Amino acid sequence: MYSYVKRNEGKVMEHYLDNSATTKVSQKAAEKAFEIMTENYGNPSSLHLRGMYAEQELVKARKEVARKLGATADEIYFTSGGTEANNLAIFGVAEAKKRRGKRIVVSAVEHSSIMESAKKLDDNGFDVVRIMPREDGTIHKEDVLENVDENTILVSVMCVNNETGAIMNVTDIFSAVKAKNSDVICHTDAVQAFGKISLSASRLHADLISVSGHKIHAPKGVGAIFVKKGVRLVPLHYGGEQEKKLRPGTEAIPLIAAMGVACGEFNIDKNYDYVSKLNSYAKDKLLKIDGVVLNSPENALPYVLNISAGKVRSETMLHFLENLDVYVSSGSACAKGKPSYVLESMNIGRDRADSALRISFSKFNTEADIDALCYGIEKGLKTLAHK
């Protein structure tokens, strides 16, 4: 039986292992947001001095995000988050290129913001092709390529799957797509990859890249989209000159500046090594518990670990762990408890899919969090399996 100390000096010790849903805002990012809200609170579109100071913060953050994507500052547009960035990519390309073709190719394991956008286009007469993953949850180049034709206008494949951590070989996929049809726009949802692995727009052969702030220790409500020079998107909103009219509306400078600070705090190699050790420690401990199996592929991003725990339903185990101050997810937070189409597409079986838990790490986690998790799962299996 695993054991852990729940209280330290009278305070409840929480064990937060749901970082793929959202992360704790870093101290420096929070301080920057507060500074902008209370001191440098001007509108960056205003022509006076306070507006200029606010614009300087906007420029600084834009350059920081661009640097992390191997892009130029004028290729970065701020949004309200990853969902809006994904919607802008899908609908923006569809509207801009609908006269040239109507085929759109997406992977079948994309985030719901891609899947729902694709469904809407399906309903509006576009030819949407969904590429199923192989058994390990990854999308293969050959499967994408055979569905790209002269009518294809967009291919969208995520960098890292948000439920299993499966890493997609976006570079090879997009390179092959461009070789077959150079007019195809290639988009990747990099929300789960940004800040965890090094990303370069040119190396990925990507025309569009979506990222989010609250997955990288910045506040919720801010994200960005990389738009390669020369790529045209039709905006979703109208009404202002901000973001070169692609995303009009007064910029959320406190959130944007905080995202810039969070990007400046990236230490990708150091954090990757640290989280990899945590992931290995977790797998070693978890697999010693009878009934626990791994759903994440062997070469998954170490920040995400998907498991199935016996025959106890995910939501039941999730709430049992919550009572022990251990926080994990039953899948994508955006799904709100609905069955995982990602796991179903991997053909792992209904029992495993129904008992799946997503454990996701950050640089703030420790082995004590994993010990608490293992204690909770082992206790939960013994307590809940007979109810």
C-alpha cells in the first residue's frame, strides 16, 4: 500500500496533475498582468503617452511569442485562446479558398475546437476527410497523403494529442503534403506542444500554428496564431484595426503581456528532462498496481500520461481522487465527461476507455504528487471495484 503525508503544518497538500487542462500561472506572469491592470492600463490604440506605453508591452509580447515559434513578430496575431485560433485557421482558410477547392483533411483525434469546426464545414458543403490514427494513436503520413488531391485546400494535424500525449510527425506530414500539392495550407494545433518542445514554423512546414497561454503558465483568455507571410485568412470578426483587422477588438494587454512573460520563462530542455523523470517514476509506480494499464504510446510527450485503472469508471475514480486532494482528468477538459473519441479511435476497448485517466505534469510537480496519485488509485480500486 502506498502512503503519503496529506497535511503539512496544518495545511492540506494538493496534488495537481491536470496541467493539460490548465496550468498554474507563474508568479512573474501574474505580477505582469497585475502591473498592466493597475499601472500601465492604457489602450494600445490610443495616441497619447499611456497608449504608447501599452503598445510597447504589446510589441514586446508579440516578439517573445514569435521568437518561440521561429517566426517574425508580424506573423503573430493574438486571440482569446487556442480555440479561437483553431477556429480562425479552419474557417479563415475555408472562406478564403473555397473557390479553389472544398476538400479539408483533418486528423480524427484533433481537439474539439477543430472537430466541431470541421463538422460545421461538413454541414456547409465542404468535403471533410478525417484521418484515423494507427493503434498507437499517431497519424501517419501515408494515410494523410492518399487523401490529398487537387481540390484540397487545408490539412490540419495537431503536434501533440491532448489526451494521450501522442506526438505527430507534423514535419514529415506537411513536407509530403506540400510536395504533392504546394497550394495546400498546413495548420497545426500546437497548444499541447508549445513551451514543452522546441517549435519552428519553417521546420514544421506549417503555414498556421495555434498556441494558448493558459497551458504555459500564463492566464486564461489569451492565445495566438502564427500566420505565414502570404497566407490569407478571412476574419471571424469585424469592427476595428487591431491585429491588422484579422482579429479586431481592443487587445487584452494584461493577458498578452503575461503570456509574453511566460514565454520568456521557457526552459524547454531543463523542464523536459525533469518531467521525463517524473513520467518514468509515475509509470514504474502505476504499473505495479494490479489493473492499471497504459494508453499513451511509448514515445508520447512525457507531459501527458494516459492510463486505465481497472473497471472503475473514470468519473468515479476522478472524484475519489479529488477527495484525497489529487486532481487528474478523465480526458480533455473541454469534453466535460463525454466518452473520449480519441481513445475510441485507438480501438483499446470500451472497458479501458471508460476507466481512462489523463495525468499531466508541469515543472511544478514532484514525486510526492505521484506517490499521492498511486496511493489514491490503489485505494480507489480496492474501495470502488466492489460497489
